[in-house]
Amino acid sequence: MILKFIKTKFPLFALSLILSFMFWLMVSASGTSTREIPVALEITLPDERVSVLGQPLPERLSLRVEANTAQFKLIENRTLIYGVDLSQEEPGSHLLRFNLEDVLKTLQLPRGVIVSRIQPAEIPYQLYGFITKRVPVEISLTDNFDENLVVSSPITVEPTEVDVTGPSNVMETVASVPLVVSRASITPGVKLAVKPSLSGFGSNVEVDPRAVFMASANVTWKRNNVTVSAPVTVAVDASSEPPTTDDYSLTTNPETISVTLSWPTNYPTPEPGASGGLKAVATVDLRELERLGGMRLGVDIELPYADLDILRVNPNRVYVTFRRLPPGSPRPNAEPPVAVPPSASSPSAPATNGGAQNGGDQNGAASVSQEVIN
């Protein structure tokens, strides 16, 4: 019975299954809908030195498409790109129109798809060629400019003019290039490479040279008058002979002197009564001091910073006394150091100032002014 059914009825049963499946496909495929399909837009400009202004050129187009589910699946599995060639266009005003027939021919959508609209249909735009213009560099001080800096004359730059390249419509408004000067971009006495500001001109504008040198030698730090107390030390003249005894002591009167300086504000200001790293040195011929017993000597000032200016030394001379001690008695002071004139070529030599105040050498060499007290 079953075998008879298979031989007589099964072919009809299988055919009905196939026809039912095909009918289901036809019904599902016949159900259409409308969607907006994006299409990537690739635009080729004449060259990199052309700027497009006006209404911005879009990055994509939008197509209103009517299709069934199967057709939409075919479209979704593809990357839709439409290219526009503007490489032959001249600078000026233009109107870009999108022809629906040309777009569909390029995209090759599935057969039977209906496209009813393309957006945008047209775009007005302008092409501007790039030009180069030479303009001056204009210095501008920011509000946070350090109040301790003194600008004694206008800050100068090298070069004073730069070449600016950009779209012709932008270049019509470019009269100068601003150079913003702030606390972080300036150091007195030092030339710095500074990049002019282009933030207001747009990303298509370039400056040549990209950086200018700002000469800030006419910018100085404010100064305050600072008075420090420096203990006086005695140094031995390198050319003097040793004393006839090893048991002796040296004393100075006064032991400390007061020095008033013009102190730049960029250096840490010493506390009241401190030395501030200052040294006061009285250099003596030890054999001559032993013979005389006492001498009034000028004082050399060694400065912690080379650009400090000595305004006043009080007193500018000290009295050094040589006193013999009984043999074997403890010495109140160690052997005084040998005074060696600092070398002008040595970068490590301390700054010295014998100055007009104490009769010293203005070039920084060690100087001794001796006066015999009878």
C-alpha cells in the first residue's frame, strides 16, 4: 500500500511543495518599501592649492529608493560610491548638478529598483586659488606678561616680515601676522624662536618661515635694593712670604660688613641679615702684617650672580690684626687660604666686584688696598 502510494502520489506531493515554496518567495519579494540609501561622494579638485567655499561640498548623497526586501539586501551588501571630477574647473563661482540618470548608471543598482529622488540635486560653490603675500609680524603682549619684566623699548623680531600663503579670499583680510608674547615665551637677553599665531586665518593658511626670532635683549628683570651681611674672611696674598712663627692669630674689625646690591627679581631674595651667598675677602701680605702688627685693608666682594650690582659697602675697609701666641697654645683660627685672582676665562670663577666703593678692580681681578697704621 505504501509502495503504491510512493509510486503514484509522491511526485505530485513533491511538486506541490516546490510550488508552495516558490509562491512564498514571490509573495515575500513582491512586498516593496521605500528607504533613503546613502551614497559616498568622492570629489576631485583641480589641485591641493584650491580652496572650496560657499555651501560646503557634501561627503555623501542620499537616494530615495523603492525596492523589495531581496533587492534591499543586494544593495546593502555593496559599497556605493559616486565620483565627481572637478579637476578642470577654474577658480570662480560654479554650480554642481547631480544627474539622476548618470548616478544610477554609475551605481548599477539591481534591476527593477526605482529611484525617485536624489539629494542634494545641486550645490553652488566657489573655487579660490592660493596666493602668497608678504606681511609684517606684529607683536602682542598677553595679559599674563610677567609683572617683574621691564620692556624698556619695543621688542623686535627677525625677520620683520613673513610670507603668508592661503586662499585669495582669505588673504584679502590678512594685513599682518600676530606674534603673541607671554611669560613663557620670553627670556631677557636671549633670542628665542617663536611661531606666529595663525588661529584666526583657518587651516589652509601657511607662514614662511614657520618661526621668527624674537630679540628680547631690551627686556630686563625689575630690580630691588637688597642689603646683606657678609662675614669678612682673610686670604693670604700668593706672592707673600710666610710669617716667622707658626703660632699666630688673625682678627678683623669689624667681623661683618654690610653690602647693598641691586638685586634682579628673578633671583631668590636673601632673608634679612643673611649673606645671600656673598663673600667679603680681605687679602693680606702675611709677612708684612706680622712686621706691622696691623693693617687696614680694602675688601673684595665675591658675588653669587654675575649680574648683581654693588651699590654700597659699609665699611669698605677692615682692620686686620696679627697677634703672636705663646708656643704650643691652641690657635683660634685655621690657616687662612691663599688668595688666587679669579681667571676671567674660567666660567666657574665667582663674580667679584672690587668696585669704586672699595678701590677695587672693575674687571673682577683681586685687588688689595693697604694702609699702614702707625
